[in-house]
Amino acid sequence: MTYRTILYSIEEDPAAESHIDYAANLARFCEGRLVGVGCHRPSPYPSDGAVAFVAGDPLTIELREAEEAALARESVFLQRCHLAGLATAEAIRDNSTPTFAVVANALFADLVVMPQPSPDLQAYGEHRGRAEAILQQSPRPVLMLPYAGRFESQTGPVLVAWDGSAGAGRAASAALPLLRRASAVHLVQVFDPGKEDATMLEPDLKRAATWLGGHGVKVKTELLANSLPVGQALLSEGADRGVQLFVMGAWGRSRLVERVLGGATRTMVESMTAPVLFTH
């Protein structure tokens, strides 16, 4: 198993160059192709009959500027792929909604790579909502890259968050190409010692380790007693171990519930310190 086709979300991103480099290096390592998808509609686009064709019409100007910005982002994408020595790269345009553009094209890929929404963006709230929607709707695993810092896609310690759920199992399976080349794989289950019994959790954690071992992945298991919210506990553990990649299921509860009560997915989307591979 490997990622023969990687879909990259071309969007407004202050750290676009480093993110594209990461995706291009990953595609090259996997001997796969990298496809960038951008969402923008052609200009002019009618707002109210012929009014939109008047040169000074506000909507015409706005759409033209959006088109120019999208073309510039596509140009950067192709330039960085060329500099990375990636011959099999292309940029495609999908003029549906930004979320649907990624979700629909993900059907024809093995992995989606996209940036973490940057708080420096003026439309941060819109970008964050889009990222959350893609995590929930994508038919393929999503690898989200932090807006700050540079990370290597080839090696480095990986933390796999385990909780015995179907989402955790799917995430670990989707991450196998990355786990096989990691310098270390930590299979970690966070539990609240005041509410859960470690002896009841340990057998399934060991079974998960045996399953991964059958795929050529050597893992170190750990039951982590921590009363902090799971997301915060994972980030703390990742910092202690110098983790270069997190692997986890997304939206174990509904997005609405996680927004109200908080949740690991929400915490990681907001505060990730290394790339995170999510599956829903």
C-alpha cells in the first residue's frame, strides 16, 4: 500500500511554499503523482444580467481579482513541484464550492493534503469551517500541515492516537505507508485514571500493536494516564517525544457536540504542532 495519487488543496495559505514542498517530497518518495486542486470561477461572472459585464461593476472586479489570485497560487504550486524534481504534477480547476472541490476530487486520490487554517488569514473563520467540513466529508484520509514550522515528510517519530474506535483503526491503516518509514512509532491511548481502568484497556492496545507489527511496523505502546482533555494530552506527549506526525480518527462525536464540549479533533485543528493525518 502506498499513496499513488496525492491531492493537494491549493488555497490561500501564507506558508504555501513549505506546504507544497512537503506534499511534493511525499509524492516523490511514494513514486506517485501530485494533483493540486483550486476552486475559482472564470471572470466575468454575471451578477445581475448585463450589469456584470460593465468594467466597473463591483462583482466583476471582485471575481476578476479572485481569478488572478487563484491563477497565481496555481503557478506557485507548479513552480514548487518543478523545483522539487516532481515530474508527475498537475493543477486542476474545480469551479464548485471550495469544500466540494476537494471532497469530490478526493475520490480519485489516495490521500488529501491541506494546510491548517492560519489565524493570520482575514477569513480565518471561513477557512476553519471549510477545513472541518473537509475532515468530515472526505472519502480519503486527510493530512493537515501546520501553518507554522517546517516538517520532514520522510522520517521522524510518529504518535498514533488509539482509543479502540473504528476511526482510530481506519487512521492507523491509512497511515501505514508513513508508519513503515518512521524512526519510531508510539501507539498511545489516553485514559482518565479517575474514570477508566488501565487493565481493561491494555489487551486491545496490545492487539493493535500486534496488528501493526504484522504490517512491518514496530511500535511502542503506552497507556497514558492523564485527566486533561485528550487533544491537549496528545499535544503534550507529542512535544515530549519530538513527534513529527500525529495519526488519529476525526470527529468521534458530531461537530456540533465537539464545538460545545470541546474535543480532540477541534483541539488538533486549532493547535497542532506537527502534521496530523485524520480519518473520519
